[in-house]
Amino acid sequence: MNRARACAGGVHHAPVPSWTDTLRFAFQPVVNLTTGAVAGLEILARPETGGILAEARRDPELDCGLAVSAIRAAVRKETLLPLFVNAFAGTLADLGGLPPLHEAVRAAGRLPWEVTIDVCPPYAHVPQQALLDAVNALRGQGFRICADGVGDGDIPLRLLADLSPGLVKLDASLLARPGAVRSMRTLCDELGALLAVEGVETEGQCAAAFAAGAQLAQGELFAPPARLPAADVYLPPRSPAEVTAPRSGPSVREFVRPAALLPATTSAGQVRALLTESPDVSGVLLVDTAGVPVRSVHRSRFLLSMSGRYGHALYADRPAAKLGDPPRTVGVDATAWEVLDVVAVGSRDRTSDDVAVVDEYGRCVGVVRLADLVRALAETRVEEAVGQNPLTRLPGSDAITGEVDRRIAAGRAFALSWLDVDHFKQVNDGAGFAAGDELIRAVGRTLREAAVDGARVGHVGGDDFLVLADPDGLDPLAASVLDVSWSAGGRPVTLSLATLLCTPGSLADHREAAARLAPLKAAAKALHGASWVLGRAGVPGHETRRGSPQTPVPATAASSAAAPLPASAAAAAAAPAPAPAAVPEGCGVAVERGGQGV
């Protein structure tokens, strides 16, 4: 957890020792792990001694003054990136928030929703209701809330949920316990929050953070704290195996970049000055007093209008909104595919416009760029294509087992099923491989169409399929394949289905699930006709839902079939067959001899 604070200055009601003037400020980027873009800057202090930081923990007014000075330090560096400002939980509870901060942000020409308050431990002995009231007050003013030091601090889980932060920061030491990080990602998804890991120093830690589901990170690996805000950071290349996405497409949260926001009343000259000084800004969003986007100014089109003949004279002092377009917006819960749907609507000359991402109140939380989405979706499609079975175009076992591990880590109940064709080799040998392939394709299509409500279907190979579904959706899915009269080359075919019900905590990983599923499959294959066997992880035995026991061969028949022939019988068997009896003319009976009909 970063507990450094910025220097206090000019706060009338907070007694600040003169030695705080020796503080110097540094900025450390918070990096988006998907795009490599800087999502914001955390303001850190570099005091000659640590006394002021320890004093701020005990003195709420001093801590508040340091937060105000952090904003002023950022203004002096002329950074347009979102800011992260630290405050102790006890400070917020004692002061009912940070009263002077809103005015300091306004005086700096920034907007409250461009500032995230990192609420730092300790939480012990902090009145929880007072803290919640203070956080709600800050959120009502437009500030964003981050819960800092989670996992390494003393914040109760219930309080974390009640705080409902928009961002949760974990210490990098938790990466040694990836299950804990994945569980925190699940909680963040429930809270509508992003997950960040701070203190990342190695490429291995970065890969572990991404694999565990973190969307943001900060640390020496990306960029060390520096006196000047850094726009360029180092992001280690990821191997293709690390690129995963849910079936519905990556969440837009993974691609959010900081937005350049200006009030709706801003003049065209002010927008031009911002774009001229910030070549990396692709556009500006003009927002109302509540932070809701009202116009979108595209960099190229705007500068082209301003640089034309008489352009500056015509527009410089007029509202920039005159040169803007209606904003394109998506909610923070949208997927990348939904963003593409938004981009596809309207004129083609706006396909390069940034899309504003808004929260539940319609306030802008950032923008997404089309190039980021296209690149990520292309990588996703390439990975899916590599893992697909060429016969059915279904993903292989890796996609299913990876999702199994995610559900185990998330503590979700699920059902894993294994389906195959009975005596498939005989089907291939008797009806031909083309008929066998067509049967496999038909079974795959039926499973894919029946897989609804988040169910996943994978083609392991040959005639084997894996199906991952919620327990409530088992019956219709099983009926979709077991109630069908399958055939190949005119030969009737039956299927066998084995299902393992998995409750939270009953399995360690997908390998254990596969080991427990194997005997269930053997039990299903031992039944006659279309069969379905269901077992529960950690519970002995199984339930037969479809199929009947095979009819045993009588012992006498089996023994007689296995006994050697007597000598006389063997001789008779070896003797030539007698000539067929004469058949009355006109009876139409064909007698086989030597394999041919006579």
C-alpha cells in the first residue's frame, strides 16, 4: 500500500509545520493491463523525513491538507490524467469527508470525477457508519472511491462491500495466492469495481496479476515514481495463452482510457489550446455540470475546421460545442462487441471517434478507442480458432477446463458433462468415416444450440464432447441429445452422457473434476441404449437417469459357446456342405452358396 502523502500548503485551518516545505512530489502511473495505457497517476510524496506521514495518520486536518496539496502539485505539472489522492479512513470519518478538496479541485480547473480518493487503512477503531457517510458524501460530489491496501490491511470484508468502491487495490504479495486474487476479482465484479495490483516489480508478477483477473496495476516494472508525470510506460508482452475472454466478449472496463473532459461552455479556442499541447489526446468530451457528456469533439475534424480559412476568426471565441457531435456512449457493463455495435451506427466518418464510457448516473468515466477493441477481439478470435476442432468448429478441452478452473476459484456451482457416441468405431467401420463425421457434426450442432444461459460446449476429439453448464439447465440440455433418434448411414446410434455436479469447495481444479468424471462415464457406457449417469463431487455412488443394465449372457450358453467341439462335430464342420435340396419351381427362394445368391 502506498501511504505517501503530498505536501500541505495554504490550508488555513490545518496547522502545518514549516518543515513540510521540504517535501517533493512524484507521480506513479496506474496502468491498464489490457491496453498498456496510463489510467491515472497516484501522487506520492518524498519527504526528507517520515515524520509528516506519521503525523498525518494521527491528525485528520493535516491529512486533509496533504490531499489538497496533492491536487495543487498535479496542477503545477499540468497533467490532464485522472489523479489518485490518498486519505486515511480515520480522516474521512473524523471530518465527514475532505471538505476543502472539492474547492481545491474546482480552483485547479479539474472535475471531481477525475479524482479518485484512495481510502487507506487502518480501519481499526474507525466508526464505520461515519466512514460510510463520508464516502457517500464524497461520491455525491462526484469523486471516485478506491479501497486501498485490501488483502494486506485490516478492512473487514463486510465494510468493503458496504463502501462499494469503484476500484480495489491489492498488494502484490497476494499474487503468491492466485486463488485469493481471483476471488477478489469475482467480488469486484459483483460490486461493479475494477481490480488493481500495486507494487508490481517483475514480469512474472505482471503475468500473474493479469492471469488472476486484475485489470489495472502499478509498480516499478511499469514506471517508477517520477517528478514529471509519465505518459509512456513499459508493459511486458503477453503470450497468446494468457489472452482469455468470456464468450460474450471482453468487458469494456478492460479498455477504458482517461478522457479529456472540459465543461460544455468551453470555447473553441480553449479546446484548440488543449489539443495543441496534448498530441496524444484524440478527442475532447464536453460535459455538463453533472459530468454527463453532451458533445464529442474529434481532434482531426476540429483542427481542420479551425485551420481553414477564417476558421480561427470564426470559431475561436465561440462555444466548442458548435464544432462537436452528439457523443457516442456505452455503459461500464457493456462488452467490446456492444461498443462495436454503437460504432457501426451512423456515418462512416465517425468510426474513429472515441466512445464515452458512462456510469449508472450517465457520468463519463473514460473513453474507449476502436483500435484497442479491434486488436483485442482479433487476438481473441485467433486464439479461439487455434483451439477449435476443425470438424465441429467447437473449442477444444482447454477452453472448457480453463472455465472450470475459473468457476472453482469463484466458488460457483456447476455441472460438467462428458458425452460420446456408443461403439463409434463400429459406426465408422460399418457406415464409413464420412457418415461418422456427419454424425459428429450433427451432435455438435445440437449441443451448441442447446447451450444457453452461459453453458459452454467443447469438442475434445473423436466422438467425445464436454459440456459445462449451471446445474439448473441440465435436464433440457440432456433431453436435446438423448431424446433424438440418431443414425449414421442408416444404422441406429445411441449416446452416453456422464455428469458430475460440483458444489463450491468440492474440487481443487479441473484435473480432479476429470478424474471423478471418468468412472461416471464408464458407468454410463455399461448401460443399454441412450444413457445418463449423474454423480456428485465428494459423494460416493451415482444416480442412473437414463438407460437400463445390459442383459447378461446365460452361463450355460456362455460355457457351451466357449467349450471346444468334440472330434465328430469338428469333422462334420470341416466336411463340405451337402447339396441344397431341390426347390419346387416358382417358389422364389434364393439360396446362398459361396456368398452369392443363387
